[in-house]
Amino acid sequence: MRYQLYYWPSIPGRGEFVRLALEQAGAEYVDVAREKGKGMGVAALMRGMADARNPHPPFAPPYLKAGKLVIAQTANILLYLGARHGLAPRDEAGRLWTHQLQLTLADFINEVHDTHHPVGGSLYYEDQKPEARRYAAQFRKERVPKFLGYFERVLKRNPRGTRHLVGAHLSYVDLSMFQVMTGMHYAFPHLMAQLRRRYPLLIALSNRIPAQPRIAAYLASPRRLAFNNEGIFRHYPELDARKTARR
Amino acid sequence: MRYQLYYWPSIPGRGEFVRLALEQAGAEYVDVAREKGKGMGVAALMRGMADARNPHPPFAPPYLKAGKLVIAQTANILLYLGARHGLAPRDEAGRLWTHQLQLTLADFINEVHDTHHPVGGSLYYEDQKPEARRYAAQFRKERVPKFLGYFERVLKRNPRGTRHLVGAHLSYVDLSMFQVMTGMHYAFPHLMAQLRRRYPLLIALSNRIPAQPRIAAYLASPRRLAFNNEGIFRHYPELDARKTARR
């Protein structure tokens, strides 16, 4: 089956978590809004959103067409792909645990987004800079250590070893964790430099992912989108920690 | 099996979505943090969070113990309970669709929370009142119509009729929708009075839920917690729309 992924063409955003899973699975897919031609492009994405014949309309991108299914919500798409492509444990307990971690990452990603848009997504960052500074201060001080500390603990406690968040094999949540760590380094380089000794297992996990052959090929391809200041992970120096002279 | 639900004892919060599903299922459960005695109370909830022997630690309440499983993330708990108690379709497409709607409701609930805590959950509302007013203005004007309009459309498009969000039978997402609509009326009474003609199907759905015999018994019992200004849905008149003289 050839999947069709629908997501904004200019940012990695939430679509990237789906792309990483599709790439690691070696699945055939079309990144519809990034292709040109008939039935492609952003127009096709918008048409899919507005399609009144679809009884299961997405609220927002990303959404994935898989045969007759139209699936939205990033974590839901990964739940589906994980089961189909061996990117999650087969047993119910493992499946739920992987999904639980993905939902917790989704919560973290929402907070990352709110660092630059605390008042609302409909306003520009430039119109909410003072609020963003206040939000980012508590995010750096309390939320980042809480979330990353949690995932470090999950790695440490994994009965099958510290190389994966779930069990003894790579799962979609490892791929998502890589994307989050990479995004955090892009958006908050000084903060991450200060914190890096606290999360050795997370950093090691995230450093191993680009060595996966299919991920390596993907990262080197034009299919991979770079972070930029239109996405979820944005680099605004005023929201990052201050540079520390030495550690 | 007797479930153990762990959630803060003083607010409906996210725990309420789980309670409504357990009650409709007629499931046996203990609401641990609200009970007194050995192994009960908030101390038991905190111990469960900190339990270093649990390889699947929750990031935050609610979490549910089901035999050997410890499941966290509200939507994940409902995914599990829905399959077990006939509160979601059995087929994959229906199961994913129900979960997708629940995740979209979870996104909306996060935004409801942010109306009074736009700068961060670690600060008091009193310390972020100007930001909250700004957030709430765009929430009322753009986000509420976007989310409620979406769910109204989902009801209208349901090929099995407009009585349920999914298929021809009650599912956990109908119960969650009831809780959200009830919470919105508590938190934003003037806004909801202004909007109510736009969402006849959602309002009808939400009005039918308390007539379900098990839900009726639950709502009349001391197990049901009232909304209050410590929870997600809070009534701050300054964040609501202004009262309109006539419509």
C-alpha cells in the first residue's frame, strides 16, 4: 500500500514524526503537499480537509490516507503505523505504553510551541513577545527538566536496557524522541548545553538514531526538512538561556 | 477485575473523562485518592507516581491500574477501556476514529486550561491575569467556534445518524463531549448562551447523556465532583463574553 501523507510543506512540524516512522518502516508514501502536479500541493491538502464526503474529517494536519482510511492526530497515526510496521511491541501492554509515551511527548511539544505563542496561534510572535519571555522562563526552569527528566528515567528503568524507550527494539517513540531532542538543540542551544550532562541516556539514544541506515538515507535526502522559524521548534535567542562562560 | 483510578481528589479535571467511562461501563473501580484508610488517599497517588519498581511510570495523573497494567494519559486509558467495555467500535477504522476525536477534544481541553494559565501552570491565575484576558479573547472568538464547529460537523456527517459522534452507539467520546459542553457552560456561560444556536446537535447530544441510567445514577451520587475554580474549567467572569441584553 502506498500511503499519502498530508502536511504543510514548509516546516517539519508534527508531520515530521510521521515521516520518520514511514522512512524507518521503508514504507512507500507520497508527501502530497510537497509534490507538484495534479492532485498534489497545498491545494490538495486543503481539499482533503474540506472534503464533505469524508465522514471522518481531520481537525488539522497531519493526516494520512491509508487505502480507505483517513487518519489524523499525530499520535493516532503512529499508533496505526507502529502496529503495521513493527515499530511498536505487539502485545497490548507494550502497545499502550509506547502510545502513552508518545502522548506525553505530544504534551511537551505543545509546550514548546507555546514558548513562542503563549497568547495564541492566531497572533504573530512579534505581537506576544513579552508573554513569550515569561512563558519561556518557566518552561526552561521547570518544564524542560520535568519532561526530559521523565524520559531519562524511562530509559534508565527499561528492563530491556537503556538503548530504547520501549523494550529491546526501536519503536516510533524513539524516532519522535530524536526529533524532539534535535529540535530542542535547534531552539534552545544554550539551555541544552547547560543541561546535557543531566540526560546522558536521552542524548545517546538521540545520537544513535541517525545511524539507522534508512534514517541516515532520509536525513541526507531532500525529503528531510530543516528546522526554521515558522515551525514548532524556533530559535529566538531571547527565549533561550543565556550563554554561560564555562561549565 | 476491579480497577483503581488515581487522580486528584478535589477537581473533576481529566480524571472525570475516565470516571464517566467507568460508570457507563458499570465497571467496578476504586477512586483511590478520594478514599480514606490504608493504601488510599493522595499519599497513595503520590506513592504510585514515585514507585521506582514500576517500569511504566506515569508522567501525571490520571492513571489507571488494571490488574498488572498501569496506564496513563487520559485518551490512552479511554482507548483501553473502550475496547474492553463496548464503549468504542470493534473494527480498526472505528477504533482509530473514536480515538482521533478524543485526542482532538484533549487539544481543546488544553486550550481551555490555557485561558486561565497562559504563562504556565506553575504560576497562580492572579499572577497572569492580563495574559489570560488576551488569551481568552482569541479563544472565545476563534478557537471555540473552530473546535465546536468541528464537532457539530462530525455529528452532522455521521452516516449512522446525528445522535452519536461515532457510529450508531454511545462511545466514550460522547461521554467526554458531554463533560466538555457542561464545563464550557460552567466556565463561559455568556459565551455559550451566545453560541448555542450554532451547535444544536452538540447540545442535544450533551443533553441526552444524563438520561443514560448509569450516568444519571452517577451524577446524582457523591462520586460526581462539581466544577470549581481549581480545575480545568473555571468560571472567571472577566474571561467570559459580556452578557448580551437580548438575542
